[in-house]
Amino acid sequence: MAQYKQIENDILDKISTCFYKKNDMIPTELELARNYNVSRVTVRRATDNLVAKGLLYRTPGVGTFVTGNTATQKIAVLRSFTEEMKELGLTPSTKVNSFTVKEATPAIANILGIAENDMVYYIERYRYGNGELLVIEHSYMSVKKHSDISIKILEGSKYEYFEKVKGISIDYSYHQTSPMLPTDNLCKLFSIDNCTPIIRIGNTTYSKTGDVLDYTELFLNSPKYQLNYIRKR
């Protein structure tokens, strides 16, 4: 992928996940060029595209600002992976591939609403339906807020942990969905070739009190597990 397109996608992702909020000023061209180790011309091409799409606007002599967050929709019914599998008549199972503690990056801290360098859990889970790998999850959760979580809990449903163990009412999940070509590792895990597009979802789960419960990147084995929405009125 061209360097300007990588920068454009990265800025777009930060807008979608509210790292950059409406009317926030993004870093200067010089700062972005240093951060991405590219020329200012490359940065300008990326930001010009986002300005043309109406996601950024420039104020001469001041800087470049976020027009607003990308459009989203609130889905009427929110189900866990476990609930979805059971509804489809499949037997759900989960393998916790990684469960570590690390310092939050600025982006993750901003999404979770915690201080930079606060400790977070990094969790990698493989989700199966009837023994077939359908979803890979990379999750981040605050250690302070969820100090009692364990591998045993993560082998089940996080939603059940929030609701039945913590007594937290889940309000909604914000989904930022995009297609992508799989990495070599995802090709191997999903048994697909690198020309088969898959779905990536950035998912932020909110409680009814407005707290962020977790942030998860999901990679769907799209040939076998697709994302479908039913909108009711």
C-alpha cells in the first residue's frame, strides 16, 4: 500500500475510534512527516484526500481540524459471539491465545478513557463454531476496572462477565467496519489465500453509565462467517 494511503487510513481510523474528535486539531504536516518517517509532500497528499472527503478542514495559518466522526448506526440487538453461535445451532468455543498486561498506548488509553501508561490487559482469543475458527480477537481492557478477570472467564463470554459477574449493564457497541486483505498469518489461520478479502471490526463496548468496557479488533473469517445487520423500526 502506498505510504500516503497508509497515513490516510491511520488518520481515518483515529477519527473513527474518537482518538481525534470533532474540531480537534491533528498534528502539523511536519510532525506527521516525522512520526511516519515520510516527506511532507506524502503527508499533504494523505490529508488532502481527507479534506476532499469532508473529514478534515483547514484553517489558514492555524492548522488542520477534524470535521466530525464518521457516520455510525446503533443496532437494535446486541449479541455476544456465544449467543450468536447458539442461535445458529453451532457449538461455540474459545481459545485464549495470549493474556498479558502492558502499558496503554496513547491511542488505547484515549479509547478506554484511562490515563496514558495505565496498565491494560492485552487479550488474543480464537473463537470457534463447531470447531472451525471463525473470528480472531485482539482486546484491550483496563486492569484497574477489571482486576478480577481470568483466562477461565475469557474462555467463555466477556458479556456474561460484565453483566453477571460485575453487574454492569451493557448499553451498546460501536462498530467501525472495513474490508482488508489478510496478512500471511491470518491466511494460515483461516486457511485462505492472500487475495481473499476479510472483514476487520474495531469494536468499543459501552456501559449504560457511559464507561468504556473494552476495545476489541475482530478479524472475521469472512468466507465462513459474515457480518449481517437487521435494522428494525
